[in-house]
Amino acid sequence: MMDQPHAPPIPVTALPGANAPAKRKIALSRVQETLLMPLCARATQTRRRLGILNDPKAVEIVEALDYDFSKFKNSPQTQVGCVLRTLQFDVWVKDFLARHPSATVVEVGAGLNSRFERTDNGQARYFELDLPEAMAVRKQFYQETERRTQITGSVLDDAWIAPVKATGGPYVIIIEGVLMYLSEVDVRGLFAKIARELPGAFVGFDSLSLRGISTQHRLAAMRHFDATFHWGIDEARQIESWGEGLVCLDSVNLRQVAIRNRHVIPVLLQLVAAAAMTTIRRSAVNDYWMSLFRLGPA
């Protein structure tokens, strides 16, 4: 749902052979199907000799699913954007856990993401939340443990708050690829609820500008899904005006994420991305942002 060099399609057909495992069919609506794009992107990068992200679990899931991932091959910018987004959120989680090793991590819209596998420090408590369709698929590949709980439901419901609150925090909540599907009223209400019930929580999320919302039909990747973006905001720091205690700690676009993390991005991809950025209008680069807020008193 964001946009940036040619990633080859991921092979999703098992090699012929008597012992080849059967592919798993999944039932997802065309809205929930959006979770397969970032999965494909992470697997593609992991398969590269020099990739941005290493996510063996994503490769395992792609190889297990009966799904035509090759249709995403014509959306290379979106694929790279998905991985850069994930990379930035992982960095924020790791930084938080470096300061608070026994913290609680909440993954909203967990989909088939393996953030636990990529960021776990052996002490933190993780909660993974998603809607029934997505969670039914997720549970085929991820199991709960003493420190890892899966919750079926909507982030707009209150049910997920109680078990998270019971851990005592501190809390870091990642809401990746979710808020733009909500209304502004719902986003405001969610932030107010977190600030009230989980005071001091760090919340990482992504957002589109109003121009990004109005031009969403131009995104090549979105033609595969029956999904519509609703909420947009031109400057994420404006959220500070929504209520006392809402503080923006960081806000970056994809170009800035690539620059910050150039030590993990292959040189060739850096050059290609830099060339691509010169052909993309500044307004388009600034249509998509990732932000980290503290909600409620520190």
C-alpha cells in the first residue's frame, strides 16, 4: 500500500515428487487478501542473496500456500515499500525492547507477519491481534506460547485491552497497514482509548496523506484487492492536537527509512532506489509516512 525494482515472482509450486507436501488452500475475502502482499514481499527479499530483510518464516508460508503470488511481480515498488515499512517497525520494537526487556509488544493486524521471530529478546510478552478470517489462517502457521498470545477480533473492540493491560507494561503497539482503512473518528477513538487504558504506550503506525487517499486507485498493487483507504492526514504530527499527552517521537517516509538503514540495504538496491526517487515527485514520496507516538503520560 505504498510505493518503490524488479523483484522476481516467488515460486509457489512444489517441485514434482511423490513426497511433495500438498498446498494449503485458504479462504480470504478480497479485503483480507491484502495481508498476502507484504508476506510475498518479505519472502522475495529473503530469497535474494542480498536482501533488505531476512524472514525464513515468510518463505515457509509462501511455499505452503495454494495461491498465485506471481501476480504481485508487477508491483515491485509496493513490494520494496512493504519491506522498508516492516524494517522500520522492527527497528522501533527492538529499540523499545533494548530499553524495556520485559515489555509487552502488541501487533495489530498481525496477518502472517513474523515480527515475534524477528524481534523477540527471550523476555518480552507478545499479543497478536487480527480479524477472524486472517487469524484462522495465521493459526495454521503460528502457535501460542507462554509469552505469545493470539487474539481474534477488531482493534476497535475493547476485548484485547484487558489481557494486554494485565501484563503491566510498558507497552509498544505496532499498527501496520491498518489505520488507513478506518475512519478518522475511529482512529481518534482508538488513540484516545489507548492513551486512557494503556497510558504511556508507544504506538507505531503508518498513514497516507490526503493526496495519497485520493490517488489510491493509481496503485498497481491495489487492483488485486477489493479494499479502500479512508483515513488520511497530511502531517502526522497534527495528531498531537487531538488530545493532551499525544506526543510524536518520530516520523519518516520511505526514502528516510532507506537512508537510515542503508547499512542493511544492498548497494545495488540503494542505487536503483535512489534513481527511482529522482523520477518520483516529492509530493508522492511524502504521501506515505511511518510514525511513532507516545500516547498518554510517560
